[in-house]
Amino acid sequence: MKSLEIRTLMHLMKVLLENGHSTKDIERVAVNCAHKMGLGEVKPDFDWGRCSLYDKQGRYLITSPVGFHGMNMKKVDTALFSVQSYLKDFLTVQDFNHQLIRASSIKPTYPALFIVACATGSFGLALIFGAQSLTVLGMIASVAVIGGITRQVAGYYGASNYAQVFLAAGWAGLCCGAAMRWIGEPDSALIALCPAMILVPGPHLINGVMDVVEGYISLGIKRLTSASVTLLSISAGLIVGLHIAGQVLPLKVDISSPNMAIDFLGAVLAICSYPVYFSSALKHVGYTILVGGFAHSLRWLLLAHGVTSFLADFWSCLVVGTVLGLAALWKNLSFAGVGFAAVVALVPGMYVFRTCAGIVQMATQVNAELVVEVAADFSKALVILLSISSGLLVGCGLANTGWNYLVSGCSGGSRG
């Protein structure tokens, strides 16, 4: 049995799976590498907490524990580049394995850059949601910076991701409560919501839905469960912070729609920030900014012409999935790195937070209006997430079809 080849293949699957690469693409890459290694047909099996490999007769080959603690797209892109080098005979199996070891040791984004991205990301989201008060905008950026520092310090001392987001969201809720009490601006609620929305695990939510749709039911459900626990931790932090300040999260937030230029500026700021959270290589951010900015502008135009937000999200994500799907195939990049950053600002974190806040309020007061508000926010969050995932899935499908047609046309000449 080729033990080095099997261990190398498992190492590849582990690096890709732990850092946000799509499950379907991981299986495709693993099968191609297995054929190259002389292992024949193999069947990868993915689950939350482990990754296994079987031969075509269903015999067990190897398994390895995996963790889903974050995304480091530099690891994914380095691993995918090594795959192409190996498939083109530029690397031996030993060299391939060494490259994967090097990829798995790549450090995440520098802490200082991460903290700056927290400020720009939350500031951009505030512009998208129509914040106009300079005081509120300044507080949003400041709160996000302290929240980013809090996460870095808590992570350094071994706190779990759930504890990190709880502390960061609690700080945002406390500052928002103080602002609502002493400043009284109509958009003060955004001081809590915008810094909290950059904590939302958008890639895990989108990957989870895509896994379920593509048949990886167990892994998809577990991704969604983990993401849901993270959302609950963020919501709990917001509610506790607001409660300490003697306030509650309003179920109806006064949000005004900015003009197209402000919306585009906010989108670009947010889109520039999310690749930093994902530890993406900054040289690839240009694709994400251009396509993501265009998609947000398209969404703004569709909403301005009376299209529902669900359809607007679908069409904008369809554009992102198609264009950035082709770009990822062309440059041999992970779509998760270039694509998710372009749309993750659309993930409906605000509706989830308001749903949780409404459920807490229902413990002390129940009335028809409150129940309707909670049900409406929950259904909006669910439908928007499905719209985003559907648009990306259809767009990626179109990109793969178009790419295969181009590749076969270039390599095989005209079709008979």
C-alpha cells in the first residue's frame, strides 16, 4: 500500500476542508490526485470533526481529525497551486507533501491589519445601512476596533471562538446602550449591529447551505449548526451588553437607504475588509472589489426599481458566482476566498439578532405585534440566506459549464 501517497492525499483534504474550500471541489481535487498517485478510484468522506478516505471497494484507508476554527485562504491557494504543480509533473509526491506541510503552517493575517479591517468593515456596513451621523459612524468604527482587540486577546489566552464573539458583541451592545441613553441619535442601534455583523460566520452559513444542496447532508447540517451557535453567541453578547446599559435592541431599526454612490463606497470598504478576515492574499482582492462593487450597485438598482430584496440578492449573487467562479478557475483560486467576500455583507445578521432579541422580550411580554415581528425577521433571514446561496450555486454552475466548454474547445478543436 502506498502509505506516503495516502497520507499526502489526506493532508491535502485536511488543509482544504479546514480553511473553507468547497466540499465538492475538495472531492474533485482528491480524486484527480489519487489517480495521479496510482491509488485508483477513491471515495472521500467528510464529516464535522473528521475526514476519511476509502477505496472503490469501500475499504477504509485513512482518517484524520479536522477542525473548523476559521478561514485562512492563503493555505488553500498555496495547496491548490501545489496540486497543479504535482498534476503537471513539476513535483514529486515527497515534494508535494512538503509543500502541503508548508501551506498548513502559513500564519493568519497580521493582528494590526485585522483590527484595521474591523474598523473599515463595520464603517462600510454602516454606510450601506444609511448611517448619517458622524458621531455614530465614529463610534461604530471605534467599537469595532475594541471588539477586534478583544477577540485577539481572548484568542491568545485560549478562549473559544464562541467566547470571543460573545465578548466582542457584548462590548458593542454596552456601547450602543450608552449611546442610546446619552446621544439619542435615530441610528444609534447601528453602533451595536454593524460591529456585530462583521462577526457573523457568513462563509460557514453559505458553505453549509451549499453542502446540503450538493448532497453532503451531514457536513452541511453540522456547518449550519456551528454557525448557528456562533450567531446565538453574538446575539447573547448584544443582549447582555444592552441589558447592562439598561436598553434593549429595537425590533424596528430606523434605517434609510443611501444613494448609489454611498452604497457603492460602503460596499467597497466592506469587501476590502472581509478578505483580511479570511486571510486571503491581498493581490487577489482586486477581483473581489470590482465584481462585488458591481453586484452591490446592481442590487441597489434592482431595489430602486421595486424588485424585492430576495430577488435582488439572488441576481447580484448570480453575477458574483458566475464572474468570480470563472476568475477562480482561470487563476486556480478557491472561490471561497474571492467569492464569499463579495457577498458576505448581504448575510442577514441583523434579522437574526433582532429575532433573538424578540424571543428574549417574549419571555416577559407576549403580544401579537411582537410575535409577528419575530416571525417576520426569522423568515427574512432564512429566505435571504437561501437567495444568496442559490445565486452563488447557479452562478458557479454556469461558470463551471462555461469553463469546461472553453477548455474542451481549446484542447479538442471543433465539436462534431
